[in-house]
Amino acid sequence: MNPSLNVVRHNVDSLFDSLWEAALKTRVAQAFRSNLHWEDLMKVLKHETGMLIRTVPYREMLQLRDDRKDPVKASWMRNKGNEMVRRGVEHFIEAIHKYNESITYSEQGSEERALAYANRSIVCLQLRRYEDCLTNIRLARESNYPERMAEKLAKRELKARQMLQQPNNVAAELTEQEQEQLVLSYPAHENMAQVANCLELQRNAKYGRHVVTNRPLTVGDVVMIDAPFVKLLGDGFRYVLCAYCNRETPCTLIPCEGCSLAMYCSEECLSKAHQQYHRYECGIIRELWRISGSGPVITLRTVALTIAAFDYDLLALGEHLASLDESSVNLFAMDWKSATPKDNVSAVHVLSTNQQHRRRKDQAYHVFVATLLHDLALQRTELGSICGTNLEKRRLLLDLFVRYMQIMQCNTQELASLAYNMPLPWYNSVGYGTGCYPLISMLNHSCAPNVTRITLPDGRCAIVVVRPIAAGGQLFDFYEIHHLHQDREERQTSLQSMYHFRCDCEACLNDYPGPEYLQEGDIFVSNILTEYFMHQESIFRDPKKAKQMMAKLQALLKRIAGKYPDFEACECQQEFVRCFQRVYSYTLTTTKYKMDGNR
């Protein structure tokens, strides 16, 4: 989509590595030699890191700067968009992205913004997005479009209205899609409408908290549909999807007036985002993405939502967390039907941090980044006015940043949709963001999972069975690490680094085949897979055909699931999931339309 803001130079990782070797490493080693309890150790880390931050010119070293509107950048990006609209080039979707970036940099009510909206209306007309064309014309006029060019805008408006009135006109469909509604395959728990009543939360020494089924489950069963506590749009999609609801509306996005990053599909989404969390991140979100990627951003957003749940009373939040008995919080025993925002905070607060299993340097790194985030938030966001000079509030805010940064690293799941894969006529799953789903976080990992996650258009996430599970069996998700994506050594290294455990799942114990397995291929025994690959493009262009093929693949997978990891079983499982996504998930149409429209 769009280039990432995060760059190697001037980022937090490089700064931490240099400070670790110069000072922190020795100080942390001394603390560890004292055999402190891990809670006391974290206090020492916070103190030492805070002292270091106050003596290091980190703003200059990271080249931090205020995020302001920039008319020069706005003009430059608009001109880049114009270059892509020229005859013979006609890269209309790329032009939309450039115009959107121009809009985010432009000042409210400025001529530069009005021109960007007007130029975006030209592209909408070319793409036969006539309603969107009219929306951009309205936005241009509201932004003080110059009178000297008003005649051009009026002619374009007349053209769009005339095209809408033509009886045979079908406006190009870029975003609106009818989606089948997904429901649980079994009755729900009495107090959990989002979980099938056959699932139970158990605990033991080997797996900790984990989810099992008390009845046999078969391929295609939907056993959980969870809503996120927090979600974050990937920065590569910032000029394509709404930053709040994640709808694909590139032709009509409007900007936040306080930063040069966030864009929304409507005033309603802009207002909701601002009230719930964006006002606490607005002043620093671009710089956080640039210097450290998504981790600190989703941490800050989680903390903002947590504080909002307590009506911005940090002391009341602190009292609630201090009285919370984490060992007694059972997410499957909660009454989710009557759960309050405070109950949701408790559900997230008790998620695993893996703090006691982290290496010294990893612990120090999280405290270091949280301390930087704490300092920037107090200086540049409304959190500064909430905390004021109250030391208790400031300490609690730092504690929240440290804890939730670790929770988010261990408990966020990818938000995924299908997207047209150019230049091949094929749809692939792409991650467009991340979210924290408290109930789904109860599932353990396997490199050969028996369930998969399907992101629904409204942001909820469904758990769908992809391999038969016997009564009493555990449900295993995969943490974006799968034996068909990475070989065993790579998987083991990644899981140890990110989640601090050595995986002993069936794929690792039995050394299941790696990514080269599907690449080498084989001859299909079943004619269903042969039919699927022969007609895959037409199948994915029509959701009804995709649903019919999904049913065929589901039936085949039930018959051959016992052969897993046989080549045909692996391939069938992957394509069943892809069809399931096409029917029930969100399908990004921008890249497909890019191919069809850039002629």
C-alpha cells in the first residue's frame, strides 16, 4: 500500500542498543545480582531508565519534531498526484493516495486543501465513482475553492450528475460489498454470546490458561466471535482505510486537523476516535510510528481507552487495579452480556505479559520504550493535563505503559482481509492492522493449528475449526508462525524471541514440512482441487461461487483431514480458509480496481 513510516535510522532500537552497551547493561546486571523479586527489579529498571532518559538528549538523537500541517508538503504531494493522472500514465489509485497525503498536510480551509479535494474529484470521475466525485466537489467548496476556478468545478459536477442519471449507468464498485453474516455453529454460553457453549477455559502447569472443547468439533465449525478491546490500522493503509472503522473509502477520506496522519471516512468516525483515544495520541502518533513502529502506538491507545473507561480519573483507575485479584479473573466466567467498560479493562489487564520469562535486555528495552512514550505523552498530549504535577498519577501512567506494552506484544492478533494480488489474477490474505481480542488471547499456539482466525468486516474476529478436534481436545491458534510459512529452526527462534517459549507442538516434534512443500507441489488426487485451481479467478470474483467451492473444499477436508500434513490436505486447508475469507471477511478492492482502472 503506502511506504512504512518506520525507518532504521534514528529509531528507538538503535538508540537503545547504544545506551545498553554504554550504561544500562552494567546497571541492570547489578540489579539482577541482587536477587530482587521481579516486581522490585522492574522498579529498579524504571528508576535507572528514567534517570538515563533525563540525561540523554534523545529528542535530538531521534530527530523528533512536532507534527504540524505543512503547506509546502501538501503542495508537493498534490503535484505528485497530478503526475500520476497525466495521459499515458493514469495511475489513478496511486494518485488518490498522493492527494490524500496532501490533504493530511494541508491546513483547514486552505486553498491547497480545496485543490487536493478538487483533483481527487477528477480521479473519481475517471473511475466512475460519481457519488464520490460530488462529495469531493462539496468538500472543495467547503475548503474555500478559488473563485477563479469555480467554472471547472461546476462543469465536473454537472458531468457527474448527468452520469448518475443515465438509466444504464453502473457506478464502479470500489468499497461497498454485501457480506454474509457469520454466526456460531452451536448455542452460545449463557453469559457469553460470543463463545459456543462447548468451549471451556482450563488451566494446568504445562499450558497455563487454555481452551478445550467438551464435544467433537468438525471442519468449518465457528466456535467464537470476539470483539477487540483495541485495534490499530497499519500505517501502510492510512490513505486507504478509515483509521476508526477500517472501511475502505480512499476516495472520500477526511483528515484529522491536529496531525498529518489520521484520516477518517466520516465526521462521525473522526469524532468517535477523538473522544475515545485519538486526542491522547494525536500530537505524537506520527513520530511514534517513525521511531518505533506499531508497538508504542497501540500501547498508548490501550492506555487511553483504559483511562477513558474510568472517566479519566487516574486515581480511581489505580484503586481498581490495586484491588484486582488477577488470579481470580476468569474470562469465561465473566458475564459479558452485562460487562461494563471497567470489566473490559480488567479482562485486558490480566492477559499474559511473559515478564518473568524475558531476558534482561528485553525487559530493559520495554521499560526504555515505555519511559520514552511516557515522557512524550506528558509533554505533547492531553495526558499531561490529566496527570498534572501529581506524582502518583505519573507513576501509574508509566506502570500502565510498561505493562500494556508487554501485553500487546503477546496478545495482539492480525486484522486480515483478502486483496487482489497483482500482477497475478489472485486474492491473497493481507494484514491491514492489529487488534487485541481478550477471549481469543486464551488460545495457545501451534505451528500446525486446528483453528484459524477470520477477521469480519466490523472488526470482530471469528475462530473457525480447520482440523477435527476430539472432545476434550485443546484449540490451537497460530501466532502468525506456521509450519507452511517457516521451517522449524526459524519458527523456534521467532517464538522464543517474541513469546519466550520453546514450541513443542506436533509440527515441531515431528518436523512437519516447511514452505517449500507447497511450492514443490504434487498431483492432486481429488478433482475438486483441480477444478478449484482451474477456475480460481472466476470463483473469487463471485462470492456465490466462492461459497459453493467453500462447501466442496470443506467436505473434502473432512474426508482427508486425517492425512495431515499430506500435501493435498495442507493445500485443501489453505484454500478452504481463503474461500471462507472471501465469503465472510472483508475484501480490499483497491488493488483489483487499480488493475481494472489504470488502463
